[in-house]
Amino acid sequence: MDTESLEKTAVNTSSAEEKSLERNVVALGWVAFFGGLAQDMIQPILPVFYTSVLGLSKEFIGLIEGLLTTIVSLMKIGAGYLSDALGVRKAIVFVGYACSAVARFLMGFAGSGAAVLGLRSTDGVGKGLKDAPRDALVAGSAGKRKLGFAFGIQRTLDTLGSAVGPLISYGLLRLWVEHTNKYREVFLVAGVVAALPLLIIGLWVKERKQPVNKQAISLKVLRGPFVGFLVVMLVFTLGNSSDAFLILRANDVGVASETIPLIVAAFNLVSALAAIPAGKLSDRIGRRKAITIGWAIYVITYLGFALMKVAWLAWGFYILYGLYYAFTEGVGKAMVAELVPETNRGAAFGLYNASIGVMALPASLIAGVLWNRVSSAAPFAFGALMAFIAFVGLWFLPRKTDHQEA
């Protein structure tokens, strides 16, 4: 075979591999779509279910949701290291989605705060298992120049599912308005939907053979600018309590419980539509600048929730909140992918995702105490303050944390 033929074969092979990787990104996006749809079918109605059906206090709600996020964070660290050590991502993602599907289905039978605590914790185990190896699969399926775009696709489909989920819940609640167990029936439907990602993972998600990282579990990845980024995220997360408090705040100023799924759907739709443009913008201006734009929006949003007095303002602040997610979720993950080598990305994503949630338990407990002992506006004023401090801290990190600013 002559040189020209070899070059053509190499080009064709490279093109086929690139298309295969792009299809993998899309398949993982649809996994996230149905996972997000199932999660956000139940998320808008959980706070109302907690208070009106089970009669739980704000402190106990803070415990449930804070513990959930903390479990997610701890599991993400373990799952990240495990996926690096075994060189396996897909199987761990599958098990994670399976745990969440079972927990969401069984929520339809929960009759006490203890049962809900156990099931939400199981859901947290599932969420923690899947996220870091799934992010590593996405990063490994995208070219370095397209990391922001790839995670933008992931975020868009995930959030589109999160926009559709509340709409389905709203429709089902209207359809079953006379049903005594209408919230439980929504949980059962959500559990069935949560099983769809298992089918997609089994049939369409492909895994590239990864080099096995046989090093012992350690914090070796915690070095350089990456560790500074994690510290800043911890500061931010201390004021970032569970979104359940946003729902309770909207309800507090007069938003009807039946309308809340529509507001949450609008929030998720805005986040979905803005995710890819935000990701592509971060490819051009750098991750740091994009994240600080998102955090500035967050400060405005939380101050708005603290000060709002009328129900219609909740719509506007939820839309702003969607922009915050678009500028930070996928972009933050793209930044992590640039700060660490590929063989350590599972561990790095686990630690990064953990930094977002490790403070969630104290953050949500603080929010519950501030709500009950100060005012319903106090948790959001505190969240805005922590976000502003993190905003300033991010700019003190070495400039080399952004590849385009190095």
C-alpha cells in the first residue's frame, strides 16, 4: 500500500473514531436527559410532600436534603478513584442510575421521615456513583478543544430533562387532582422513567479502553491550581443550601404549590437553552471569566429571593437562577478537565463534585436554622454573601488556571 493510501486510511479511521466519540457524548447526554427528567419530576413536589403529607419541620428537611448532597459528594470521591483504578466507567454509571431508579420508585410508599431519609440517602448513593465516571466518559469522548461544547451538550440535555420533568408532574397533578395519594403516584411514574437511562447505557454508550491507574487511593491529585479551585468551591457551597429552600421561599411569598413545577420548568428550560452558548463562550474567554459571570448572577438571584415580597417576582429570579447554572455547571467541569491529566480525571471529578456538596449538610442546616430563628429571607442573604466571597477568591487564583489566560 502506498503512502497516499496509508494517509487516506489514517484520515478515514480518525474521522470514524471522532464520529463514534461524538455519538457517545450524545448518548450520554440522553442518559442525563432521562435521569434529570425523573429527578425533576419529584424535586418540585418534595418540599410540599415533606410538609403537607409527612408534616416534617424545616430543620428535618434541611437534614434530609443536606445529608443527601453530602452522601452524593462522598460517593463521588470513591466512584472517581474506583473508575480510575479499574479503568472502568460505564459499569459504575449503570449501577448508580439503578440505585436512583429504585429509590425514586419506592418514595411512592414512604410513610415517615425516617423512610424518606433512607430512600433519599439511597438516591444520593446512586447519584454519587454515576456522576464522576460519567463526566470522565464525556471528557474522554471529546477533543480538548471541544470540552466546553461537549459538557454544554451534556448540560443542555440534562437540563432539558429537568424542564420536561416538572411539566409532566404538573400535568399529572392536574389529572389526579382529586386523588388522595397524587404525590405518591407521581413518585411511582418517576421511578419508571428513571429506569430508561439503564437501557441507553446498556445499548448505546460505548467505553474506550482506559489505562489502569494502579496507584493507591490518595490525595495526590490535590495539588497545583486544582486545589485552589476546590477551596474556592467549598466557600461558595457553604452558602449554597438545597434548592428545596428556594421552593419553600416561593411558596412563602404566595406561589401556589401546583404552580411551582411550572416555575421550576421555566428555570430548567432557561438553563438548558443557555448551557451550550455558555460552554462555547468559555472556550473563547476562559473558564474563570465564565464562572465569575455565573456567580455574579447567583448573588443577584439570592439577594432577590431574600428581598422579594410578591409571588410574581419568583418567576424572574428563577429564570436568573437558570442562567447561573448554565454559566457554572458544565464550565466548571471543563475547567477541571484542563487542570488534571486524563488518567486522574475520575478522581479529580469526584473531588470537584464533592467540593460542591461536602458543605451541603451544614449549608442546609444553617439555612433551616436561619429560616426558623431569623426569617425566611435570611438563608438567601447568607448565600449571597458566601458567593461574593468566593467570587473574589476565584480572582486570586493563579492565572494559569485558565488555559487561555496562562
